[in-house]
Amino acid sequence: MGALPMDAIQTILTRLGFGYDLYDGVSSDEFMDLLGHPDIMDRYDILFINCGTAELWLDHHDAIATNLRDYVQGGGSVYTSDMAYHFFDAAFPEAAVFDYDDLPIDDAGD
């Protein structure tokens, strides 16, 4: 199987005329600058996490999950798609049951 297609919510946001800040989560660890810092997250109303985001966050799984949970409980919204459901599942493990919950992160969708 070849590389899985990845989402690009930024393409849709651009077409709709919305402004956004892009934190690269595919070819760099730039997204960790956002998810690792609640004060930066709080600058945004909604965070979009595309499918295909690097697994670097797993080294900080508990902190990222806490940051996401606190962000939502503080009024923010998080959109995750496809394999990025792991971010949602980490922050809110009891909120939903996903078909791939028992698979390692890199196996979802295979």
C-alpha cells in the first residue's frame, strides 16, 4: 500500500475566505509549538488537525491530551479528521468509540 492521502483543511479554509495560521505537522515539528503551549492555543477559536500529522506528539502524549482537553473545556473547538482522531481520543477517551481504537496509531485506516 502506498502513502495514505492526507487532509488539507487549509485548502478549504482558503476557498471559503477564512484566514488561518498554519503549523506544519507533516514535514516539521512546528505543530508542537502550538499543541505544547496552552497560551498559544488560547489565541484561536478552533484548531484543525489534519490527517497525516506526525507522530512526534506521542513523546508528549499526556501533556498534549491535557492541553487539548483544557482548551475545549475553556471554550475552544478542535476538529480532527481521519487518522488524527487519536488527538481527540487522547483528550476525550470516553467521549466516542472509534473502529480503530485497539490498533496502534500507525495502523488506523490500513
